[in-house]
Amino acid sequence: MSLAWFTLVVLAVAFLAGLLGSLTGLGGGVVITPALVLLFGVNFRYAAGASIIAVLATSSAAAPRFMREGLTNLRIALFLELGAVAGAIGGAIVASLIPIAAILGIFAIVLLYSAIDSLKAGGNARPSGAPDPLAERLGMAGSFEENGALRSYSVRRLGAGTGVLVVAGLLSGLLGIGSGALKVLAMDRLMKLPYKISTATSNFMIGITAAAGAGVYFDRGYVSASLAAPVMIGSLAGAYVGANVLVRAPSRSLRIVFAVVVALLGCDMLYGAIRGIA
Amino acid sequence: MSEEKKPDPGGSQRLIARLSYFGVLAIALVVAIGEAINLAASGGAPEDFATFVPRGFGLTRLGSLFAGVRALSGKAVIVFGLLLLVGLQIAKVGTSARLFVRGKDRFYLVASAVILAGLIAGLAT
């Protein structure tokens, strides 16, 4: 395949990655890495470099629409990102002490369970129980427009959510993957934020997390310019479309897309864990 | 749920939205120009992505990157655009910090500063 044809095909795959990445808050890497490795025989290191570019592009292209709509909660994003950064530092320190296959296996089971749990949750039911007192003190409550009306929301179980984000950071430090899925799950399932707020806030956060790790990828030569260029442009276009779709789409449909993508990610990790143990 | 007016995401949020919008457009243009030069220079020959050859431009070799950009090397222009994309994330956090300076919100100002320091440290290592 000539470079021009290869570029066009990668552009199309990256468009799909950006679309799904912005709709789910997972970033485009979930699609890019397996697609490049399995469909095009790209070396895993180049695929990982392209994946981080897809995440950066998805986060950047979706941000303007989400911010204008008031869907990104900056306070929650920055607070949770502190936990993720602490976890990432911890992950880098203990990387050599932890059996990676076991971690992948546990993470895979958590993702598969979460995919089923997320489907059961249905649309945007209002959570029961009192808001978290610390979250209230830190001014994390917010509101956004849904179906033409203003909807207020508050944060539940901030401590548990932050704990999951520390684990997400730890996984990022250990494996370089999966933090987007845990970010959305922590905000959606534990902190009981509306699904669109969870997705948009995760979209903001994954860009920061990816930027923190990008230097290593550039320095080690994992970012191939010829591969990263169509990935970036395709992901940007896909994420732009995805962000516009998310604003209008019903939460129930978005949850189904999220659950399917997370389940596939879980299966991929389970396969990686079994291969690692064998 | 109440029937009130549409929520105002706040001045700084709008600023981050504008920064991301125009930043992404400019970066996409840079990368697209680089890719066009790269494709023209390749003469349609396929590139081997199956074998890893470490030849990154590396942040420690920024001088050679800028020399490549000045010489209109397609790959150098693309990598320059990609580094701008990383820089855009730093700008997003920096602009968020501005919101909290204005609001005299010390907790989130410190949080932004810690994340900003983490980002810069991550890029420097």
C-alpha cells in the first residue's frame, strides 16, 4: 500500500477513534492502538505513540463544545487530576514490583463488570443521598442545560471517586492505558454525576494526563510523524463531530456506546493478561 | 430540575473554549501542511511501520527540530505541530489557573499549579 493510501485509511480509522473517544470520554487510543497493530501490522511502540496523539487531539477538539455548553466541570477535573497525578507517580515508582499480567486481569474484570453495571443504570436517574460535604465546601456542584431545561447536580462520594482516580493514575503509570475508562466510571457510577458531565470532564482530564506522558513518547521515538499526522487530523475531525452528537444525544444511547467500548477494552485486556501469564 | 436560563459556563471557561478552538485549528493547519510536504517528498513510496527504529526528534533535540522546520522538512513540521498540541494542554491548565486567581480561589489555584508543575516535569524528563 502506498503512503498516500495508507494515510487515507488511517485518517478514516482515526475519525472513528475520535468520534467514539469524545462520545465516551475515553479518548481515541482505545480504537487506535488495536486497529493499527491488528489491522495494519504497525509496531506496538509506534501505535502507542499514535494513540497518545489521538487522545490529545480528541480532548482538544471536543473541549470547545463541551465548555461552551457548561458540560466540563473544571473544579472536579482539577481535583481528580491531582489524585491521578499522585497515582501516576506511585505507579512509576512501583512499576518493577507489581505483576503486570495480574493487574491487567483485575482491571479487565472491573471493566467488564462496569460495562454491565453501566447498562443497568439506564438514563440519568437523579441520585439519592446527601451531597458530599467536602465537595460542597469546594464548590463542585454545577448545572447544565438538558432537553431545554436547566439541570443542577452535586457530587456524591468524592473520597471514593478520588481513590479510583489514584488507581487510574497508578494504572497509567504502570501500563500507560485505561485511565479514561476509570475516570468516567468513577464520576458516573461512584460520584453520581450526570453521564454527560462525566464524559465531558473526563475528556478535559485525559488531555492533561496524555500531555504529562507525551514527552517520554517523543523522546523515545515512539511518535512517527507519518503515522501521527493522519491520526491527529482524523481524530480531530471525529472528536469534533462526536462532541456535537453528545450534546444532543440521549444519555441512555451514550451509555450503551460506552458500555460496548468498555466491554471490548475489558476483553482486550483479559486477552493481554492471559497471554502475559501463559 | 428548574426552568431557568441557560447556565453561563463562565468567562474563563469561554476563554479556554476559544483557546482550544483556535489552537486546534492552527495546529491542524500546521500538521496538514507538514503531511502534504511529507507525502510529496515520499513520492508515494510506502513507509515501514512494522519495524521500530528509534529516531524521535526528542525534546532534548529541539534545535534540530527547528532547523528541520526552517528547511520545510515535512516530518519536522508535523512534529512541531504535535508539540504545539501538547503545549495546548498546558495552556488549558494555565488558563484555568487564571480563573481561580480572579476568583481568589486558593485551593484550585494550588491544584492548577501542582498539575502545571507535573506537566512541565513530565515533559522535561
